[in-house]
Amino acid sequence: MKLQNLRRATGTGIAVLALATTFTACSSEDDAADTSTGADETSQATDDAEGGGEAAGDGAAAQTFGPGCSQIPTSGAGSFDGMVKDPVATAASNNPLLSTLVTAVTSIDGLADTLNGAAALTVFAPYNDAFAAIPEDQLNGMVMEGKEKGQESALYQVLAHHVVGSNEDPDSVVGEQETLAGDQLTVEGAPESGMTVSDGTVTAKVLCGNIPTANATVYVIDQVLTGVE
């Protein structure tokens, strides 16, 4: 499975609502304990999200920024020092802010391996509450479509809308970025003042940015980007 296949166009506008609701239900069924924990932690991140902020720490943590960074474990595989050792899909699976997103990625056969095998990526990763905020419906059909159609599914397309095919730090990520879905995101701001990413319809705040993994840079964001102009 090749990353460039992520550029295939599908019905993204219709997909987004179904995608987000699917993530919520699938996570609640398969990862109830993890999602519950993540929701408590990420709600605190949202409460603290006004005004940006720098993350204090040593090692990999020293380069991260944003109020949500305080919710990352300080040790173990889910810590910054742990995540930097693993490729992006594996690293995300250990991040308590991203359990719902990981449920979506792993529902599509081979996608986690594709992301892990990429040479360089930047991932704008919606945190758990970004999906939990959207009403739950159209769940089973979306999950089944992702499992049955793989890269041809709307779920795959929307995930691709959150991924850039290069490794971008906080300086180089600012400006226009082409996603693996073939559309554009606009990133503005700075670590000191707060950073946002927009697809022209939704503008999301970066809760924790510049998280290093073995093959990617992750920016945890507070909303699902729709990809609809």
C-alpha cells in the first residue's frame, strides 16, 4: 500500500460527520477504558488551551509546546521520550490523547503499517474530545466501509486530509501545506503565542505541537478538519 494512494478523492463532505461519529462509537465499544481516561485528561487540556504555552522538560519533551503537552505521560512508551523511539502509528497508540484516532486508523487494514513505513510525515491529530463532541450516528456503516473498502473509503480520505508527506517543525510548518488527500491546510501562529491549522472551514488549535516520533512530527489538534470549502 503506497502513501500516494491516499490522494484518491471521495465524498469527503458527507464523510466527515459519519467519520467523527464512527470514531466516537468505535472507541467506546473497543477501547472504553482508554477513551474514558483520555476524555478526562483531554478535557483538562481544552480547559487550559487558551493562549498557547510551552512545555517544560528535558529530552524529546523540550521541543514540544502547547497546554495539552502536560497531559502526556512523563515516563514509559507514551511519554515524549518513548514516542520518539517508535514510528508514528505505534507512537500514537501510546498517547492517551489519541486513542479514538488510533481506533480509526487501525480499522483500515494496512493503514497503520503504511504510516509506520513512511519516510517522513507531519500528522495533525485530532484528540479524543474532537470526536466525542460530534453526535453519534451513521456509525456501523462507516466502520464497515472502512474495513471493506480500505483506501477507497471515505474514512481513509478524511484521515489523509490530516497528513502531510514531509516532516515539518514549528518554523517550516507555518504557511500552506498540501495534504496526502491532495488539498491544502493553512498553519498560522507560533509556539509562544499559540498555533492554529485550518482547512478553510474549520480552524483547530494546536494543543500539543512538535511531538517527535521516529518518522514523523505530530501536532495534536482540538477539532476534526472537514476538508470542505
